Amino acid sequence: MQIEEETSPSPKTLAAVQAGMRRYTESYVAWEEYADLTIVARGDDGSVIGAALGKTGRGWLQVSVVWVDERFRRQRLGTRLVDAMEAEARRRGCRSAYLDTFSYQARPFYEKIGYEVFGTLEDYPLGHQRFYMRKRLNER
């Protein structure tokens, strides 16, 4: 047996790991592929001024990124992006959503739109916290 680092895993290595995880998962629950979800806001000139990125699967929305250009903040654009993402997630059968954010980022924003902290990782990065948040999608 060898244990080694692969800085750029081959497609064959990744396929073997994914197949193994799928077999294991299917011994407990039905396998479900996750579907990407991207909501984009564009300015009058077509440029991207905000976006919400995530995935849906297993009845959950995973919010990965919510970004709004500095010039368009405090105009409810972030809320509108998340609302659109949650609406599509509901259409896809999601009942809940989760995300993570940092103490120097957007925790108050997410709390304002109904997310609650369910876990905190201290000193990630050093001197800050990483917050794990969730929301029931049928409550808003």
C-alpha cells in the first residue's frame, strides 16, 4: 500500500473515488445528483452586477456565493437574488437551505432574511469565525 499526494488527480482517480462514494451512499439512501443554480443580475449595459450561486439536491439548497457589486449594494439586490434562488429551489422540491459565511462577511444580512446560525467554527481564519446557517424555505 502507498499513500501519496496527487496535486492534480487524474480523471481515473476521481472517477474511482466518486464511484466508491456512490456505492456507499446508495447502501443508505437513493443517489441524487445535485443541480447547479445560478441567478444573475445585470446592469443596463449587460455587465454582471450581482449573482447568487449554489446547488440543489436532497431537498436542500446550498447557497455558495451571494455577491453584489459595491455600487449596487444597499438597494435590496442581494435580497432579490436570494429570494429568486430560494423560489427556484422550492420549485425543485427543496424544503430548506444552508450556507456558510464569515464574521467579516454577511451574517447580519442572512439573519435579516431568515437564516439562523447552527454552528460556529472559531479562529477560521485566525481571529475570525465561520458561521454555518440554515433556513426552512416554507417559513418566509
